[in-house]
Amino acid sequence: MKLIKTVLLALCVAAASSARAEEMSFRVVGLNSGGCGASCPQVIAAQGEIGEATPDAFLAFVRENARGGNIRGIVLLDSPGGKVVASMELGQALRKLGMAVIVARPAADQSHTMALVSGRCYSACVYALMGGRKRVIPAQSSVGVHRMFNYSTNFDMAEGGFVRERNLDDGGMLQTLSRYAAMMGVSTELVKLAERTSPDRLYMLTGADIARWRLGSRNL
């Protein structure tokens, strides 16, 4: 029996129990304080799943919105994960632009001084976070990692149709991610930990983990 295998092109990392999230979108959030009005400083809020188009979409968004001159080099990041390669590309874009990253979301009410609420950065999102020039993970926010995987679709006559299979990395991407983490100033032990963690669960990083592996700090 011959199997016809079509392998998806990019690695996809997501919590196994999660429904597919919306692809990452970007918006400008004003830091409304002191009656500054139209001259208030602004930051970028990035929320959603990191897909193949996300890095280019982010760069296009920055180019379009940098014309006003009030955007500061800060990104608020809130993501359930996404594709590993795209996440590294997003991280490289953040580093090239000198952006600081805070794992948080803006509060819904923007009528007064902007407040931040808890954010998440799970699975592949961590590789985007690594790109931040400065990385801040407030105590109320959460960061989790697990082993990367991708999916392939096989046509199996015995099963009567297409069968979806999950494939784990054979070690090649581990080396790539380790080099990337080192380049971003993050301990490669964090990547090794992720690859030791079942893809069916998340290892939630503690404050000690975040400090030990140089992923970020708790305070601005």
C-alpha cells in the first residue's frame, strides 16, 4: 500500500487542546496621560497567532504607522503561539527595529492613562519574544513552552481517506533554535527544556526560570 504524503511547509506549534486562534493583528495604543492629546506617545499591541504572513505584516504596519512620529519602540505581545520559523522571523524584525517587548495586553478602557492587563506568550511565541531588545514579563502574565511539531497529511487506503499525522523534530530545528536563542542573548537551556516537554502540555515558566535563562525581567 502506497502512502501519498504532503508535508506542511512550516513548523506549527500550538497547545494541543486549543482551538485555532485568529492570526496576529496589530494596532496602535495611545499612552493617554497628562492631557497630552494628539501628541501622546504610542505603542503597538500585537495579539493573535503567529502565521507565515505575520513578520511581513508587522513590518508593513510599522512603516505605515511610523509616519506620525509618536510611536515608541514598544510592542505589547499576547499570543497563543503559531509557526516556529515565522516566530523567529518576527523576533529578528523586532531586534532589527530595536523594539522592547512586554508580554501584556492593553486594558479595554483607553479613556484615561493606559493600563496593562495580563498577557500570554505560549509555545512558538517565545521565539518572537526573544527578539525584543528588552523583554518584560510582568508577574501576572504567563509564558509557556513545549516541544515543536508539524503535521503531515497521508492518504491511506486502509483508512479510507486522508489521515493527519503529527511529526516531531528530528534535531535539525533544535540546532537552529539554539543558535537563534544564543544570538538573542537567551540561554539555549530554554530551548532544550521546550524540546523535553510533551507537545500535549505547556511548561509554564516561573520567575526563576525567566531570570536564569535570561528570557526577560519582571519589571519595566
